[in-house]
Amino acid sequence: MKQYIVRHLAVVALSGAALWAPAAQAQDGARIGFVNTDRMLREATPAKAAQTKLEQEFSRREKEIDDAGLALKTASERFEREAPTLSESQRQTRQRQLVDQDREFQRKRREFQEDLNARKQEELQQVLDRANRVVRQVADAEKYDVILQEAVYVNPRLDITDKVIKALNNGAK
């Protein structure tokens, strides 16, 4: 029985080695690179330009919503101060007005957030499409076999993020 187990373990070990051998050979000649997408989206000129464009496009609406929030807060605080001196009907009327004002504020804020998120996605997709083209160009020019964008660990010598950012920045000029 012991001999069977030892022989079986030897066969399993040899089979495992045979399976790993082709992968090791392919890895020896393969060029692998890694692009840190988050860093690229923070540092590349096109990504920064998209962020600036969004800020300019939405700054007026954001200020209007902030102002509406402050007005609602002020009205609510004023109501709290004046409520003891108001008649029951005045208090109910003011409460309804505050509820309506709050509902309108929440609606505008939700619409703003939805519009902003949709535009962010559009801009992000444009930057990512452009970045993917640049990654392919770098891969072709430098004969990479694989370029990864997500990994648990990457040896810094495989990181080509700087090359991609530089190429993106040069294309942006």
C-alpha cells in the first residue's frame, strides 16, 4: 500500500511538472507590461482636461444647488425660532412650504447628480478609449505580448504606466 501511494505521488508530481513546463517556456520569451489605470486617470493630461471640463460645465448648477440648500436651512432655522409664536394654521402652512421646498431641493440635487454621473461616464469612456489605443501602440512598438491593467501584485519593472501617460500627454498637445 505504501508503495502505491509513493508511486501515485510521483506520477502526480511528474504530471504537474509537465503541465508547468510549457507555461514556464512561454513566460521566458513573453514580454509583459502593466498599466496602473487609476494613476493614469489622475495624472494624464487628457484625464485632467476632462475633469476641468466637467467642473466648468457643472459649477453653475452646483452653486445653485448649494444656494438652495442654504436657503432651505435658513428657512428651517427661522421656522424653528418663530414656530412658538405662530398660530396653528400658520405653523402648518410654513411646514408644508418647508416640505415642498425640501422635496424640490432633493429633486434638483438628484437630477444634478444623475447628470454629472452620466457626463463623467462619457468623459471617462473617451479617455479610456484613447488610453487603450495608446496602450496598443506602446505594445506594438515595444513588442509586448501582454499588457495588464489590473493585478494583485506587479513588479515595478513591468509597470509601463509612465510610458502610457507620456504618450497620452504627447497626443493631447
